[in-house]
Amino acid sequence: MSVADTARAYQLQQDPETKAVAAVMTQVPTARIGEGDLLVRVTHSSVNYKDGLAATGTAPIARRYPLIGGIDAAGVVVEAAGSHQEGDHVVVTGFDLSEKHDGGYADYLRVPSDWAIRLPDGLTLEQSMTLGTAGVTAALGIHQLEHNGLRPGDGPVAVTGASGGVGSLAVSMLARRGYEITAFTGKTEQHDELRRYGATRVETRPDTDNVRALGSETWAGSMDSVGGQTLAWLASTTKRGGGIAAYGNAGGVKVATTVMPFILRGVNLLGINSGWFPQDVRRRLWERMATDLKPEHLDQIGHLVGFEDLPTVCREIVTGAVAGRTVVHIADPG
């Protein structure tokens, strides 16, 4: 396949004097994109909260500048390497994309070949980016909870921040597996949507002002994107031997809790880092996301925007104006 000399890119740049960071649409030489032995022509990416923080300069996500944004990418291999052949459809999520390594907001992505996963049967490139890092995070959380012993029929599973990208996918994945789900969200307009995704109950944010050391045993397991006192409340109200998959800090990074849930009920706090974990597990998760963890409402959870819409969507996701998953169409597979 032919490779263009230059590529469109949504690039993070830092002002040398003020140190302010902003993302700009620009053109870059293809030969200077990324590092690695595999070159992919990107067809789709996605917009995650982390992408919004980086693009708007709200948080110091990138470790060097200039750097192409986007922590997710899907596309077609144009320069074969490793086990990947020209024409293969692949996905790349996590690792150092948009932190130290050029990310998916460009016409091309160059990465080490072992970062890429061949797209499993049952998923399109667009669907893979509806999943993206959010889907990998949700799937890894469920994987860890099930490794901890969680099974359908054990009791209700709590999902906090359920209207967000990870939360909405977690609800749909858990429903596909047959779990009883209580979804928590502060967005009342999303309640009906979450019920359609499979939530058994939808509730507003829990009252976490006065969290007891040990509350009523309620949750067989939980998926938490909020952190802060919500995580303390989940620990207090989790059943004996249950697990909490923790992957977010939307409600704060400090957790005021006691050891009681852990030493008296054997509650397990399961940290979820979807950037770096064993590649064999990553391949297995993508296989599951195409089969038993594939959300029934995947095409409803994702909505498609054009490459030119990235600046607007990155601003909106930081202010909380985005629900579900935003997929960026960069090019047709060809």
C-alpha cells in the first residue's frame, strides 16, 4: 500500500514561554510519526476523558511536546511487521499513546508491532473504537471481578459513573453476562438509556457524606469510576469476599476509609490499569469483547464524529457534556 508523505494530525503543542498546552490541527511528515516497526493507516479513533484533558491543557497528560493526541486507534496495516501482515485490521489502545508516544489522532500510527491486536471476527473497526480504552477498562474490570469469584446470581453489582464511556459499556457487558446491575449516575436524563443497556435499577449518586466503617452488605461486586468517598462507601457496603474494580477518580483521589471491610469481610480492592498489562490477557479481552462481553447495544452507545470535530468534542467531554462513547472517523478502510 502507498503511504503519503504527510499526514493530518491533531497535535499537542506547548508554548515555550507560557508553558500553556493546546491541541491544534496540523500537517506532519509521516516519516516523523511515532516509533516502531508497524505502520497503520488509521481509520478510527475515539475521545476519552483523558484525551479531553490533554487537548484542552486541563491536565499535564503528555510527557513531551509536540505529540499527537489520541489514546486509541484502529486501522489497516500498511507496513507489515511481527505477526501482522499488510491489509490486516488492527487495534491499539493504552501503552504510552498520547503520553510519550504519538497517538491515534492522525492519518498514520507507527508503533511496536507487539502493541497491536488483530481485530477479532465479530467487530468492525468502528465498533472497536466504540469500545477502545473504555471497553478494555470495563472488560478488564469484569475479568478481575470474575477471577475474584464473581458469578451471575451472586447478587447486585454496582456500577458508578454509569453514564460515562466506561460505565455505559460496563453496564451493557455485565448485562450480556446475566448480572443484576445497579447503575449510579448524576445525569437523570440518562436513566432510561441505562435501563435499555441492561441496568436492573438506576439510581442517583449515593450519599457518601457519612460513610460507616461497615455498612449493610449489599454488593456482590462493583465497578467504580468515581473514587473518593464513593469508593469508601462501596468498600463499606460490599458483601463478604466481594471485589471492587477501581479505575477512576472523577470524585477525587483521596479515600477516607478503614481497614474493617478488608479484614472483617475480606473485601478485595482490584486496581485496574488498562494501559499496561499482559498482552495475552489483552488479546483474550478483545476476543471476549467480540463474543460474550460484546455489548448488545454497542452501536447505540457509540456516536460518530468527523476528524474536524475533535476540538469541539474534546472541550465537551471535559465539561461533562458527553455521554456514552464518541468515535472519530478519520478515513475509510479502503
